[in-house]
Amino acid sequence: MEKLDKTVKKAVAIKDVTQCEATGRMLEKARRDGVVVAFDRAAGMKPCPIGAESACCKMCYMGPCRLNARDPYGKVGVCGATIDTIQSRNLARMVASGSAAHNDHGMAVLELFKGVANGTITDYTIKDPYKLEALCLELGLEIEGMTIQEKALALADELEKTYTQTEGEIPFVKRVPAKTLETWRKLDIVPRGAMIEVMGIMSRTHMGCDQHYENITKAISKAALADGWGGSMVATELGDIMFGTPSPVQADVNFGVLKEDHVNVIVHGHEPNLFESMLVSVSDPSLVQIARDKGAKGINLVGMCCSGAEMMSRHGVPHAGNFMSTEPVLVTGAVDAMAVDIQCIQQGLAKTAEFYKTHLITTNPRCHIEGARHIEFEEHTPRECTDEIVTLAIARFADRGVDVEIPQIINKGIHGFSHEYINYMLGGSFRSSYAPLNDNIINGRIRGVAGVVGCVNPRVKQDWVHVELVKELIKNDVLVIQTGCSQIALAKAGLTVPEAAVLAGPGLREVCEAVGMPPVLGLGSCVDNTRILIAATAMVNQGGLGDSIADLPVAGAAPEWMSEKAVAIGQYFVASGVFTVFGVGFPTVKETKFHDHLFGGLEDQGLGKWGVTKDPYEMAAMMLAHIDKKRKELGIDKSRERVLTDMASRRELA
Ligand code: BF8
């Protein structure tokens, strides 16, 4: 095991790198044990200042060329590429990678769905036939007289176009508000299919090809929209049909969900199929009996990162923490097996797992890790993989051979606010609608809606930017909706409970207390950001808040982003019409044409725009200013007289 570097040990004060108490305690233990984790590696490696601003180009081997971000137009690359060409090509490749990751995930979910529909995969089923039918009808499919299986096959055929189609428009474009779609068509940014849009970026960013940042930006928007309204949306919708559409459920979050006297199995990753099967394996009476025979009280299944967030939303499975806690959780010594699939799996896990004798098991053909055991997961025989992992975990429990120290911290919260549930929650069974939300925005009780999503990143204090931003927003009557690692940060801060309404401004508090909902609504994983797009569309369709997503008093933020997926998500929100602010930093050089195009020019075209700041209070101020600007444009900047919504007025609204 590599030893902690002495200079690193001095440089990092734990209170400065994380707000998560459990993670902090495990960082202290890691230091005592001489174990290095990502927080230490980050302290020992400054970000490359040229790369951070995207002023370098390695698209060919005449370079790599480095431009001066302080004098961006002072020189060009060997081929003559300007700073705008270089930055836009770099950002395009980030978006292509992020979009590819989500689309690959969505395609895997589609393949699983096809197998369930044609009967070749029998371990999964269709749990929400109502949503299946609703989706078929929404996409204009003729399903009269069809069986559930036939409907599923018809839907699978239609949604396959999301990936493979090379001409036309992806299927879920049918959901986009008419005026938003009109703008996309005018700008020629409607995606044809994910594969061709991602391939198109890789092709046009080759040396000597597309060298106009505005044209490259169009390709960026297409590839990003092919993620948000494409692959990610397919993953969410088919996931709901197969595994259940979430509705509010209480779940425990934080390291205290680990149990010293149980066999602890963590699933960390993004695709729900592995986790769903693991849920079946840990409940198998014969495996539970083997665990008991070895002295365990039972088998404890826990999630981390995004598939964890999905399982928490759908089934109330406990969640141990977000991305930056994945190494520290192993330091507890209590994790008997960590099964991973794809995305956001840090290679450093292998060494940490080895030190604490935890089984780290990769399961997906797209993600092997040197030093980890690989047990391939196959949807036709999923239990072969998950049962074997549980068996390994039981054996490790019987002979842990390391000290166990679990921070006894658990935060209870309510999660699982799907778009469908929000619709029902606001309007009731017979009048489910977004009218009460729109009405409360129009009358000023709710100032606007903010999506706060995305990663945690060791370049900023873990969870802190998310939590401070969200507190500031709800204090100012902004309803917050969340996904991914951000949702877990707020769950740990105790804001995902209805009682957190006391932290909200008077208007939002009144609405939360009337409905019995938290001021912060958790929607699930990163692919579930598409639920935010659907909610925004429902707000437009409801009426009274403009004709396009760009008209809405809404804003988005990824305060601690780190992954290329986050950039793809950010761009699909911007292209959909949302002002989107990133924390940490942004890979462009300020006061360049490309930067100005992203941070203002796109808005002039009728889309959204980007913003950036590290400071959560400034971030909140930027988002509030945007929301207020939209309220003014809509003519609702002066709150209407406040009237409590009684049954008569609810009926009227419906
Ligand atoms: O997809 S929020 S760190 S875990 S990239 Fe990764 Fe970021 Fe977490 Fe999930 Ni999303």
C-alpha cells in the first residue's frame, strides 16, 4: 500500500475538504492507517492551469500546442487554430464523451427491455404497464388491442431510433414544447440519433475539419440534446416501466447504514439491472442462512452514487454516500464487498479495497480495473454474478481481519419524487396537474424553481457548495429539485424532510406545509435529470408561464461538478432554455468569442446560457436574478394578492 506523503498530510485540513462528518472521520482513520484517498491525491496534484481553461490542443502531433490564457489571441496553434477553435473542439469532445456515456447506459437499458419484452430475459418484468401505455400513446404508437408484451416491443422499436437513426428527429422530440422545438429547428440543432451526433463530433473535431466555434457549438448542442431528450430519457422511462415509477419513500443515508454485525454489500455505479438483481440475491433465504451460519445477523445491501440513488428512490434501499465518499466508506473496514458497474468508479478504489481486505468486484465488460476481481454480469443469468458476489462477501465477513469502525450517522429523508408523483401530489388523484405549481409561481408564493444537481469534486469542500446554495435558494422561496450526488449531499444535511420547510421563505414554506412536502425534492440519479426536463415541459404546457422552457422562471446548477457527463447535462439544459451555473470552474478562457457565445450568445438565439462561480452565495444571487428577470418578462414580478387555495379554487384550477 502506498504511504501517505508527509507534505500531503500537512497540506490537507480535513475540515476544509469535506462537510460530511462521516467522510471526515474516515479520512482521519485513513491517515492513521497510512492510506491515500482522492482528497490526498488532489492535494498533491494541482490542476494543470492551461488545461483548466482549455487553452491547449492535442488534436494532432504537430503540437501539443499551448496558448496563453492571459493573452488568448496573442498566438495560434501550429495549424493556425485559434483559441476559439481549440476551446470549442475540447468542449465538444467532453460533451461527446458525456453524451456517449449516458447513451451507452440508455442503450443497455433498452436491450434489457427488449429482452424482457420478447421473453428471452426472465429475471426482470414490466412493473408499470400504465406508464408503458402512456408512453406508447405519447409517442403516437398504434397500440389498440395489443398485449403488454406487444406494446413493449413496439415501444422498444420506436425508442431504438434514439440511438441508431441517421436522419430525422429522435422520438422524444415529440415531448419538447412547440416553441422550444421551433427554435431548435431554426438553429438546426435537433438531434437525429445519438450515434451519429457523437460520431459527428469526433469527426468534425479532427485536425483540419470544423474550425468555426459557432458551427462546433451547434454540434455540441445536438450531441447534448441527444443525451437529455435521448439516451438518458430512455434510461429513466424504461427503468420506471421495468422497475417501478418512484413515489415518495423514506430512506436512510450516510455511513451509519452499514451494520457491523451484518454482511455489508455495496453496489456503486449507474445501471439499475445489477442492483435490482443484487436486491434479489441478498434476500435469497439460502444465502441469508449461510450468512447466519457464519455468525452474521443478516445481509445488508447499501447503494452509493447514482444506481444507489435510483434504488433509494424506487425501493427505499439505504444509501451510504456520494462519489467522494466511495473510498472513505471502505476505510470503515465494514464493507465485505463493493460491486461496481460503470461510470464514476475511481481506480483508487482498488488499492483502498486491497488494504481493507474488501472484495472490489467489477461486473461490466466496459469497466475492468487492474487489481479488482471481475465477475461479468449477464442479464440472461444475472443471479450467477450477484450470488457469487454475495457468497464472497459472506466469506469475508466470517474472516474480516481488519478493525471495523462505522461512524454512527444516519440521516432520514424522503426521496422518489418522479414527475408523475409531483403531478399527483399537486393536483390529487382526479385532477393531477401542474396548475397548483404554476399558480403558486404566478401568485409569487414560489419565486421560481431550481434544479441543483451533479457531482462532488475534491477541488472544493465536499457537499458544502451544494448545501449552502440550496439553503440560500429555499430561503428565497425557490423550490429546489435534485438528482445525483447533490441530492445525497442535501439528504445528509437533513433538507429532504418536510420539516426542512422551516428553512424556506414564507411563501415556499406555506406551500410545502399545505402539501406536506420538503422544500427540496429528490428525483433520483443523473440520468433522471430528464425528469426535470419533463417537469419543465409540464410547466410550459400548463400555461401562464410563457411558451417555451426559456420563458420559465427556472435555473439550474451543478455546484461541484467534475465529470464529462455533467458538461453534457449542462449543455442540454442550456440548449433547452435553462440558465445553468457551474461551480468549481469552467473549461473556457474568459473574454473570448467562444466563451461569450456560451455565456450570452446562446440566450440571444432563444436558448439558455451558462454561468460560472465557485461561491454558493453568488451562485444563488445569479440564479435569483435570472428567475426575477424571467418573472418580469412574464409580467408576474409583482406578487399577486395571496389567497389560500381552498377546495373551490382547486376545482376551478383543475
Ligand atoms: O452520474 S453526480 S459524480 S455519480 S457524474 Fe458521478 Fe457526478 Fe455523482 Fe452519477 Ni452524475
